[in-house]
Amino acid sequence: MKCHSYTDFFSNLANESNIKIIESLKTGPKNVTKISNETEIEQSATSHRLKKLVNCNVLNVERKGKERIYSLNKETITPILKLVDEHVHKKCKTCWIKEKEN
């Protein structure tokens, strides 16, 4: 299912498991096994989340043989994440303090 609304798009970015996956992919492309291991999310759940993120074009997927390699959409998502990070660090003082404490 493709994203058809702001709700679809932002719900993908607001899901805690999806955020873990996105954070994992900030360091570079990975397969589902590596993402699952890094995020400590069961592999079938990781695959389910990846499919939703790919369908909404948050992630790109490339086949290499039998393996699928996932990466952040550098055209749109990476700039959005940078903007959100900047906003949180400058404007969301209480969010930033809570994040640093964890």
C-alpha cells in the first residue's frame, strides 16, 4: 500500500520500530538480517516494517542476488531527517533533554 496522505507518511516516521530501522540505516545500506540484529527487532517484524517503509518511499530496496539491500531515500528522507534533527536540537528543548538522558 502506497502512502496517500500525511497520516500515512507521518505514521511511518512516528512508529518506534520504524525509527530504529531508520536510525540503523543512517550508517549505510543493510540487509534485513543486519537491520534486525542492530535494532533487536525480530526478523519477520523487521521485514514487515521494511515493506511499509519501502511502499511509502522512505526506504529504497535493491536486489543483490537473493538478498535485498535497504537504504534511506537520500533524495527526500535524508533531508527531512536532517531538518527534524535540527529542529529538535534547537526548538524542542525538553525532547532533546529526554533523549540525552536515555
